[in-house]
Amino acid sequence: MREESPRRRRISRTPPAPRPGRFFAPGGPRVFAHRGLAIDAPENTLLAFRRAIAAGATHLETDVHASRDGIAVISHDPDLSRLVGHDARVEDLSMAELRAIDLGFDQPFCSLEEALEALPDALFNIDVKTERAERPTAVAIAAAAATDRVLITSFSEARRRRTADALTGVATSASVVRFLPAVLAAKMGLSPLVRRALRGLDAVQVPERRGAFRIVSPRTVRAMHAAGVEVHVWTVNDPLDMGRLLDWGVDGLVTDRCDLAVEVIRSRS
């Protein structure tokens, strides 16, 4: 059974104070296009990113590996099996070889630097997937002079920290070992521990729940805001879920359907 209509359960939204940098400049709620808008375009390609921007997404969410020749390449998976049925791994191919692969719609793999330069006004949420990708990611962002319009994240705290430390002033969100203690402390009402767990971070980017464990609730959102960070929830594709989470005060939706999220937000305004 679905929960009661979000419009009858609206909770006042008190986001954290504005942060410097272009990444947080647009007013919320934020719509993160998960790997672009891949309805009629291959995921994580320039075409998917352009279609997401045209649909009204405020941010692009993407993932980075490193090619054999040390270039930050945009790809979620470590290998090509799901996308094109090849067994080859991204890290075993050169950037030139990756550019020669047709992912569909005449779209190849592209490097992070190429994407940043091709879309100079776009805001990128970048998940660094491997240790080998840390330095190439930082190099690409610096080369495109894009530090103020990206956010660095990773499931690995060491990977997140090393990449962020190479880019002075870059926005960054919590790794698993940072947000899990914060969530547990929030559930127990231990505000000082929430602030301590999230010190130096700009956001938490989490699923609504993990199995039976609920991560996002009105209470945890309020606790994260009190600690000075934004709350971005992934991966939300149902408009009813989008509305409910927005009513709880989340600052951003990470979604495969940025077109639907934009419509939900417009209908509420």
C-alpha cells in the first residue's frame, strides 16, 4: 500500500545555509540526471548529458574510471559487457580505443575533460570509481578549470579524500564510512555526533533505504541540515516518491528520469 498523499503530509523545508561555488548556486530542489537522460541515448554520453540539460536537469551525475593510458573516462561499469557485450575492461583499453567504440546513436566513450569542456556551464556530480581514477579525475577537472562546478564523491573514504584534496575548495559528499555513523546518530538524536561525522563535507548522497534499514526520513533530513549539509537521495524514478521526499525536505533527487523530476517540481511550484 502506498503512503498517504505527499500533499497532505508536507513538512516545512529548512535547507542548510548557501555554500560558495557554482555547484550549489542554482536554487533547489536539485535534479541530478543519473548518467544523463538515457531514454533515447546511451548512458554517460554527451548525447545523454545534453538531453538531460534540455529536459531541465540542474546537475549531471556521472562516474569515472581510468583508461590504460591514464585518462579519466566516463563510465559506470569497470568493463564493457553490459553496454556492448565485450569482456574488455575500461582500464585495459586506451582512450583512443574507447573512443572508437559505438555505444549507440554514434556515441563513443568520452573523457571527463571532454565532457567538462563540451558542456562548460554544466554542473557535474562525479563518482570516482577506482583508485587509478583519482589523479586523472583531478587532472581533468583542473585542466578544464571546473573545480567550482563539480562535486567529488566515492563509496571509498580514502578515494574521496585523496581526489578532493587534490582540488582545493572542491565540493564533496560523504562516503559510506562518513554517512553511516551520521545516520545512526541522527536516528538517536545525537546532533553533536552528526556534526562530527559530517565535518568538512557539503552533502550526503544516499538511497532512501537499504533493505529493511531506513536511511532517509524527515528526522534524518532535519539532522543533516542542522549539521550544515544537503541531502541528495538516489535513485528516485517514481513521481510519487519524488514528491514525498521533497515534502520531507531533501535538497536533491538523483534520478534516471530527470524529465519526470522536473515536472514534479514545476507542478509543486
